[in-house]
Amino acid sequence: MKKVLGLLLFLIPFWLQAEIYTLRVDGPIDTLLEEYMVDSFKKIQLAGNASLVIIEMDTPGGYDTSMRVIIKAMLNAEIPVAVYVSPKGARAASAGFFLLLASDIAAMAPGTNTGAAHPVSVTGSDIEKTMKEKITNDAAAYIKTLAKNRGRNMEMAEKAVRESHSYTAEECLKNGLIDLIAADTRDMIDKLHGRTLTLANSREVILNLKNEKIISLKMSERQKFLRTITNPNLAYFLLIFGLIGLYIEFTHPGGVIPGILGGISLLLAFLAFQILPINYVGLFLILLSIGFFIAEIKIQGFGMLGVGGIVSFVLGSIMLINAPIPEMRPAMPIILTFAVCFGCILLFLSLKVIQAMKRRKETGREGLIGESGVAKTDIDNHQGKVFVHGEWWNAVADDQIPAGSRIQVDTIDNLILKVKKSGG
């Protein structure tokens, strides 16, 4: 019995061994990333064995609301939270700067930068002066509060918000914006081992990180899928591809495949738009441009409707997604590529229409005029037979035409051709 108890006492420290959890923030901070971060903190809290949470980050920024929700989760975690800007060449700009300063431990890899946190509108356009001042003052007060609570350089933090200053890792360490520079995650853990921290709830914690297991919490498969299709360039492509596919199916029934692919693409685009901040005026302009393109083909607008469609398409594409940073909007080269493709298609179709209008008619009554044939009987101004266009016709002529002569159709009246001798 004593041996069993001794064995249990020996194994308990291993069973209760704390673990280090890592989360990864790549790309813009949006509602999907917010969901991933909040869910991860809940899982870590339920596990109850975390000694440290490391958020590895490389972001251009993102939405203020999502950023604040993530910061609330960090501040109320009751677990030491480290934000590590990595790998080399990464950045923590705009909203990422707030996350960095809100953490218990702020760390950066060599060759990284942070800052440039001046607020911008979701569309990237200029904000009315009074509103701009209110938003800027609110953001400045927030960053100063975070910096003060963590004992970090408030002046530099405020300048990053008010004047869009950006800092290198070395500048941040030298001026007290971050706690350390580490080559990689393992190096950071080694440097943090044995440190004493004061958490947001004023509780002191001594980090004992030696030989602790590192667990990486990744996005769920659902979140990964949504993260992929909410890429603004892909969502934009799915929308355009879906509209083209459905147009082909409606104008050429029975193709099936264009309709299936178009429908699926359009549904995926609308799913992405539930997460992305869509400007419905932009979406309407794109739909209107498709209508212009169809009208150009159907009613032969000689390019005017097509030009209107291209202008509407470009404007709608630019306005489609409201986002505070360029990385969260469709890239201009992609928009221009689609616009040029539509323009080339319309130019090709317009040229074909013009050529068709200039071409001499080859069917019906008008198609016979000017055609050559052979006189099968003698032809005078009363009667005669000719073979024209693969058919027998009654014919008359002002001058006598002998049988076997080559003739040319001059006019047609009540199914009787008026002909003349070829060359006559």
C-alpha cells in the first residue's frame, strides 16, 4: 500500500504538469479571428493547466470592435499572455499594436516592426473632422490606458496612434514598449523562465516554463474554410464567376455545368459576405453592370451600354467591401483585370455586330438580289425559267436572253425574278 501511495505521489506532478499554449494570428483581425481567439481562451480556461499563452502574430491590423473583444479575453484570462510578433519580417500594425501592448509579455522577433495605429474609416476614406477627432482621442486614451497598466512607454504608444509612428523591435525594446526580443518561440520561452509577472488582476505569477509541453491551438476546419473564402480577392472572384455562370446557364439552357458551378460560387460568395463588411451599393453596381453587359449584347447599343457597364463594374468593385486597410479589400489589379476582360469581350461582340450589319444578306428575298444563275429557257419580258441559289424560279427580262446564258438577279416581285444577262 505504501508503495502504491509513493508511486501516486511521484506521478501527481507529471499529471498536473502545466502546459504552454500557442495561438497564431496571421492576416487581418476580423470577426472570424475574433471567434477563434475567444474560443481558444475558453478552451484553455477549461483545461485549467496553462502556465502561459503565446499569441504569435503577423497582422496589418483590422477592425476596432474585433480587436477590443480579443483584448477583453486577454485581460480576463487569469493566465499570463505573451504576444510575440514573428517571424522575422512580420509586423503588428494598427490593431495588432493594441494587442501587443495589452499583453502581459510583449515580445518581437528581430527584423519586425509595430505601430502605425492611427484610426481610419472602414472604407479607407477621409472622416469628417469632428468625428475623426473623437475616434482618435478614444483610441489614444485606450492605448495610453493599456500602456500605463503594463508599465510601458505611454508617449511612444500615443504617438503611434495620433501620428502613425512605427517602430522597429530594437526601438521598442530600448524605449520600453516591449519586454524582450527573441529569435524564435523557444528562445522566448527560455528567456521568460523564472520571471515574475503581475497580471491584469494584480496577481503575481512566477513563470516556471522549463521542459513544459507546448500545445498549438489551431483554427477549426470550419474556421479555416471560412478564413479561406473570406479572403476579399477570392470572395470577389466567386461573386463574379457565379454571376457569369448563371448568365451562361440562363441564356443557354441545358449546359448544366455553368449553372451548377455558378450557383455554388455565388452561394459561397454570399457566405463570405456575411463575415466581410459589404457595401450593398457596391454589390448593386456590380449587378447593374452585368445588366448593362447583357443589354449591350441583346439590343446592340454600339458600345455605350458596355462602357456604362464597365464604369459601373469598376466603381462597384472598389466600393464592394468596406475595410479599414487595403489587405481587406479586393486588390485593384484584380478589379482592373476583370474590367479589361469584360471590355475585351464587349469590344469583340460589338465588332461582330457591326460586321454582321454591314454584311450582305444571304437569305430571304433580299438574299437573292445580285445572285448569279443560269437561264434554263429562253427569257423575255413575259416569261422564262432560271436556276438560282439552288432553286428554280420564274423570271422575266427587259432584253431577250437565250437558254443556257449566265444571268444575274436584278429585283424580285411577287416571286418572279427580274434578271439580266451577266455583264449586261
